[in-house]
Amino acid sequence: MRLRLSRNWSSTTAPASSPTATTGHWSVRSVARQHRHSVYSHNNSRSRVRTCNFAIASRLEAHPEPNERCRPIADQATHESSVQAKRRLPSLFSASPAVGHVSWKWPFQAAAVGLVCVLLLLLAWRLATEQRSQGLANAVAAGKAPVAPNFQLARLTASGTLRLSSLRGRVVLLNFWASWCIPCKDEATRLETAWRRWRGRGVVFLGLDAQDFSSDARHFLQAHAITYPNVRDGPGNVVNSYGVNGFPETWFVSRSGRLIVEHVAGPLTPAQIDRDLNLALLQ
């Protein structure tokens, strides 16, 4: 801005309100000072307008309200505190108030929590089963002869059911197996051979299939030409009662229905079968 001033003004031509009216002339310094003051006031006003607009836009983006106006400082603080309180409220779907969008992450989070719970339950079941099996095995090893848990299960190769207590008066070799168990395949042949040798001597071999399909179990028995009786533990209750945590496993039941001799976790050998059955017949 360029200023054009005459060098000498008379006191009658200068405005009465002029800061230099009494001196009889306008100085360049005073005019420039007034100009800077007007520019500063204009810029300060524009800055306040921009600040107000920015505050309104920020609140509208966070939580749109109709007829939003620039509030006083106290009202703004109250409004912002209420917005923060709404944001802290728990929400299952994490919905955004601006667009109403529901987060897609919560189903995966719920599935992950459910999976962790299932794994913890399986771990607890495994620990309880191992403790039960170890407890029975320790009792047998200590010569305490605990009572064998009784059961009644459906036969695999014949109609009807079979109850363990119906075999009282004979020594029972109780073998737990499954068709998908690789060591069970080799053991099945040895058990069938020993069964043909011991079945006329007051001994009964009883196979118990678990965690398996009935069709696969029957095919397994036919493939290995098994003739001794076998039953199927569909729900797995008998497996849990004996604390079985792997296949194959074998228990020896006395004539009076008690667990004796030893608990074998793993496939039996022919020598082991003969030795344990002889010990069982002596009790």
C-alpha cells in the first residue's frame, strides 16, 4: 500500500481527530501505525473464525449434531467430556457413530476365545485321565488289586451286549485298541495266536475298540482274523474310567473282578502274554 501525503498541511485542513492535528501535518509513522493496527485486527478476526470453524468441523466429524455452533469455552469443555464418555462405553460390535459400520473382527475374536477354552478343557481332561490311569497302575504295582470298573457295551462281531461282570470266574485279558492304531495291527496277530492257545484254560481275551468307527473296527477284525470277543466303547466312558490315554493298553482282571499283575501301556509280546497270564491264574 502506497501513501501519498503532502509535505506541509495546514492545521485547518487536517482532521480534528487526527493524532497530528495540533502539529499541523500528518506524519508517515502515525499513518503506518494505524494501518498496521487495522491489518492486525482484520487478521486476528479471520484467525478466530478459522479456529471456530475447525473446532466445529472436528466435532461434527466425531459426533455430528444439527445446527452446530461455536460454543463458549465452558460449553465446549462440557461437550467434549460427554463425547469422551460415550467413546468409553463398551460396545460388542465396535460401531462407528459416523457411518454406522459394524466391525467384522468380533466373530474371529470370539472364535479364538472359544478355541482357547476348548484346548484348555482338552488339556484338563488329558491331565485327569493320566492321573486316573497312573493311580490304577500304581495301585496294581503296589499289589493292592483295585476293583476293575464294570461296563456293558455292544458287541462288534455279534448281536447283543457284553458285561464285564459276566466273566467272573475267569481271568480276563482286557485290551484297548483302535483300527487306526499302527502298533495295534502287529499286536492283533499276536493276541489271536495267544487266544487260541489259552482259551481252554480259564482265560478270556476281550478287545475294547474306542475312538473309532464301527465299520472300520469290523473291517480291522476281519482283516486280522480275530475270533475272541470284542466290544465298542462309543461314548468313551469306559476309556475314561480306566484312564486310557493311548493305544494299545492292556489290563489283567482276576477271577474276582480285580486288576492284577500289571498294566501294559504299549503292544504286548508273546512272552509277556504268557508270563502275565500264568501269574493271573495263580491269584
